[in-house]
Amino acid sequence: MKRLGCLVAAIAALLLVGFLFVRPFGASTIEEETAFVIPSGSTLTAVAQKLEEEGHISSADGFLLRAKLFGGHDPIQAGEFALSPGMSQGALLEAFQSGDVIRRFITIPEGTPSILVVDKLMAEPLLTGEVEVPPEGSILPDTYDFERGEPRQAVIERMQAAMDTYLAEAWSKRKPDIAVDTMRDAVILASIVEKETGVPEERRMVAGLYSNRVKTGMLLQADPTIIYPITKGKPLGRRIRQSEIAAVNGYNTYTMVGLPEGPITNPGRESIAAVLNPAETSALYMVADGSGGHAFADTLEEHNANVAEWYQLRRERGEM
């Protein structure tokens, strides 16, 4: 009888080992692509129970047994994971241990002011927490990844770290004798360049023009600097009033010499690079040319002629 009992136990053990090796970690019951969230601080037991409750595996106990025998000792990670049809329980555990979470993305276009950066983050329902509007010019426009449930403040801090890193690198490669003496001033001037042209090929030329004005002590007379203290970067939605052109404040470059007191938006890499390596030009004036770009001039006489052409074009379009 004793020998029979040992034989039965041995056969049972062999069957169990054979099952586990033939089907390591077993199959899941996932039938379609789905997201699975592991909350912070979850134990493997809690995850196994959650997998069973959501119908992804048939047995939490079986998952735990297989994990104990073959799963290694790495802890599971919190986050949102993508589960695929046919994924084995071994693949599930490996994904949870490796932290292979779903990465989602949010894009901040070049020239987005900080107030609109916050609006975009607040509109993303998978992020959490409230945030204050970060300092203008502190965020590098780019595409950033994030995880479900991540604090919005953490995303802002990554955007600011990206700006710090890029700006330091770009500043180290700046051209000699540029118009700005500090990285902050470079961002301020770049923010004006960003708002003054939407044509990438013009950035260095616009930067060269404004650099000339800074160096010679001319008024910059950049319209976006009139608008910023009114809207904090949001569109004005109407023409600028004469009273706003004449307003005296820390931003209006029609009534002050030099750079405004701070950036008027978050400039992108190309606008910063343009300020640090502007075009070699003697241009001091520019006006829209009707094609989305600008006509540049070295003298006031040339500029007045360009303005006359622009006004004539607007009259032909019925805009005046």
C-alpha cells in the first residue's frame, strides 16, 4: 500500500510537471486587444485575481503557481499594459515584470503659449492633478509620452527639463557676436521670431533683422508683443487698437527699446537656433508679402515701397 501511494504521488507529480512544461505558464483567455491597469502597490496575488475577475485567465491560483515555478523574482510594475489575443500567461507576467507599459502621446506645437499648454494637458482625461501655468518660455514644444494616471505636473516637468537640456546644448554652439548675452534673452528673442513668421525658411532672416534692431538700439516694433499682455498668448481675435499700440508696459516693443521683460510664447528648437545663428543681413524692416512670408528691406525708403505694395494687394483682395 505504501509503495502504491508513492507511485500515485510520483505519477501526479510527473503529470503536473509535464503539463507545466508542455504549456509553460498556460494560455490566457484574451480574445481581443485590451488594456489592463495595475495600480501602484499591487501584489502579484492581487494582479492574478484581477486578471481572473476581468476574464483574462481562467485561474488566479494556476497563474500564481506557474509564476512561482517559472516566473523569476523580478517585481511587477504598475501601469497600463496592452494585452493581445493568444498571449500566454508567461508573456503576461514578463510584460508586467519588465514594465512594458502603454505609452500615450501629447504634442505641443511650436509657439504654443504656456496658458494653452495647460489647457491641452487639462483636456487629456488620462492625466491626473491640477497644475499652475508654468513660466512662459520654459517648455520645449515637442511630442511627449505619458502613462495613464500620470500627474500633469510630471509631464510639465519633463517638458521643462527638455527645454533646459536643449537650450544649454544650443547655447554652447552659438555664433560669436550675437545680439543676446544670456540664454533667457535668447528665449525671449526666439519667442518673437516664433510669433512673427510661420515660414521655416524665414526664421534666420527674421532673427537677423531683430538682432540688427537690438544691436542698434531701434524699437523692435513686434506686433505680438502688444498682444501678449492682453491675452497671455491666446489669439486676440481682432485688429490691434491704437490705444494698445501706445500702451506702456513691460512687453510692448512699440513703446520700449530692447527686449520685452519675458518670452511671449514657448519657442521651438528652430527659432532658438535662428537667434543663436541668425542670417547675416543688413535688413531692418519687414512687411507681409501676401504669400505668408515677408518682404525685407534695409532702408525705410525700401520698406515704405514694400508697405505700399502690401496695401495695394490688400485693397485688391477687398481687405481694405
